[in-house]
Amino acid sequence: MRRPVLRRTPRSTSRTASRTGAALAVAGLLGALAFGAATPAQGDAIDDRREAAEQEQAENQQARDDAEEALEGLEGELGVVSDRILEIQAELPGARLALAEANDEVAKAKREAAIVAGRLKDAREQATDLRTTIDQDSDEATRMREAIGQMAREAYRGGGDLSSVTMILDADSSEDFVERADLMSQALRTRAQVLDDLQATESGNRNSAQRLGAVKDRIGELKAEADAKLAESKVAQTKAAEAKQKLEDLEAENQAKQDLLLSKKDEIDAKLAEIDAQADQIEQDLKDAIADQTERDRERERERQRQEQHNDPPAATTGRYFVNPTQTNPIYVTSEYGMRFHPILHYWRLHAGIDLRDYCGNDVYAGRSGTVLWTQYRSGYGNQVMITHGSINGHSVATSYNHLTSFVVSPGQYVKAGQLIARAGNTGTSAACHLHFEVYIDGATTNPRPYLGI
């Protein structure tokens, strides 16, 4: 802010400049200054960061789901460590966004505090300038009063005020008269000028005093506002520090968990090999059971196989082969059949069924009429029901229902399509209640989706 000019010479110019500068300064101080709202560009940047973070979170969630299924069946500490890494990676984008927004708040609070501090500084300088102006005008008024008093005393000692009569009578010549008249005029003009200046100075002083009062009031308001902005800045800095610490803690934990998981890779390989062997055993058990059934009805099966030996497995285009095995209607798939990748261990593994939305305790139904081969607990799969549905187009078909809470049927029992066979659950290696549904064609898993008509 430009400070008012306080030099007193020439008198009229200095006073005009001072009053103009003071008026402008006071008007500026008393005007409202809006801050705290982000400019459109700032708002767009924040929105872009938030959208990017949400996109990253969605991608991480998909990666997490894939990774969980890549290590499906891995139990104990290693499974917990892997899950925690995936949880952390899902939290990291939000933590980074929180830190960025906290830093934005700190920058905003500092900007606002600086604005208020600048306004407070200007107000204090304006108050100092006004006090200086008042002091100078008071000194000037005192000098002018003294000058007026001096003129009055001199006039009194000279016999009172001069008049045209005394000038004429006392003049020695016409030249003397003219000189005396000129001096008389100058004296009168000087006295009138001094009186005018005195009145103007006193009036200016009163105005300056009023402006000083307004500025003092504004200083008090600005001081309170500055204190509030300083407090806001400290709160924002505390939040930013907390957000930064949280992000650093997550990143450190993420690195430590990854290091631990990688150091246990051999152990994980061995456990996953066991899980794969178990899956192979399920397929072998299923093939053996099918073979037993085939042997019991050998002639009929042989005749059927001779007639249909060149047929293909049931195709998706032929329509639905299974009814909805869940209580959730319509069927809702939460995870598809297919290969999954683990981002830390770089495993590609098959998710051998589809996950269907179901809640713990919900009914689970037979997808098709058939015979229950077994009801048993298998690590990773949890409680499992396996049903064989005989031959379709010359190919044996079976289904398995996994992570169940409890069984309602028994091995060897014949069930009809849609019959209650179990309750949904979260047993085995499972992150939440759902039904892991598998379809076997000739003892090997295949994508169940087309056979469910979805």
C-alpha cells in the first residue's frame, strides 16, 4: 500500500495528497476480501486428483480380488500376510489423496493468513501515518495560533489596526502612501490566509482523528481474524503431518509384508502345490466315482456312449443346464472363472469356478438333479458338496458347492434340481460369505457361466 505524503510544503498540495491517500487506504481496509474458495483451476485439479485416486482404488480392488483367487486355498500366516498386502495397496491411493488434500489445505490456510497479515500490516502503517499527520497538523495549528497572537500583539503595540485614514495622514508622499497601502494589503492577506489555514488544519485533524478511530477498530478485527487464520493453519499442518505419517506407515508396512512374503516364496510354492494336488485329487475322486457308477450300469452306459460318442459337451447355445443354486435372485456373479495373477509373487493360477453372491445361512440348491457323491470339509474349499448329474451328450457332468456353513443332504442321496442341499457360508479360505460354484465336464472344471444361462 502506498503511504500518504506527509511533507507540509506546499501546504495545500501536501494536505490534499495526505487526505486522498488516507481515504483510499481506509476504503481498502474496510472493503470485504473474499478468500477460502478455490479458483476454478484449483477446483479442477482437486477433482482430477480425486478421480484418479478413485480409478486407482478400483483397479487395486480388482487386482486384490484377482490376487486372493490366485492364492485361493492358502491358509495360515502366509494367507494373512498376502491379504494384508492387498488391503494396504487398496488403501494407498486414498492415503495419497488425503495427503495431497491436506497439503492443499495447508497452502490455502497459509495464503489466507498471509493476506490477513498483509492487511493488518497495512492497517497499522495507516494508523501510524494518521497519527503522524495528526501530530504534524497539531504542531502546525499551534504555530499558526502563535503567529496570529504575534500579529495581534504587534498591532496592539502599533496603536491598533491600520486604516486608510492613518495611512493618508502619515504618508510623506504619494509614493510613501502607495508603499504603505501595499504593506497594509499584504498584512491583511497574510492574516486572512493564516486564519484560513488554521481552520483547514483543525478540520483536517478532526477528519484524521475519525479515520484513525475507524482504522483502530479495523485493526482489532484484523488481529482477531489473523489469530483465527493462524489457528486454522496450525490445524491444517497437523492434519497434513498425520496424513503424511499414515501414508509413510502404510508404505513401510507394505514393503515389509512384501519382503516377508517373498522370503517365504518356497514355502508358499509348497503349500500351493499341496492345494493343487488336492484339486487334482478332487477330480480323481470324481472320476473314480463316475467310473463306479458307470460300472454298475455298464451295459446301458456303453450303449449310450456308442450312440453319442461323437457328440460334444453341452454347449452354451443349447440353453440353461442348471437352475440358480443360490437364494440370491437373479444370479449375481462376484468373480468370474479364469486365470488370476498375483502382483507380488507373480503367480498365474486358475480360479476354477465362479463366485456367486450369497449370504451366510442362505439356502443353497442343487443346480440339477443327480446323486450326492460326498459332503466333506476340504481345506481351502471349506465344506463342500459334490453332486454327479450323470451323462449329458455322452459326457459326465458334476457340480460342486463350496465354503458352506452346513450340509442338508448326505452322500448317496438323490436330489432334484432346486432341492435344498446346504447353507451358504464362509468356511475354508474365503474373504466373505458367498457360494463358490464349480462345474466338471468329464472330471475337469469348466466355466459354469454358460451352463447357468447367464
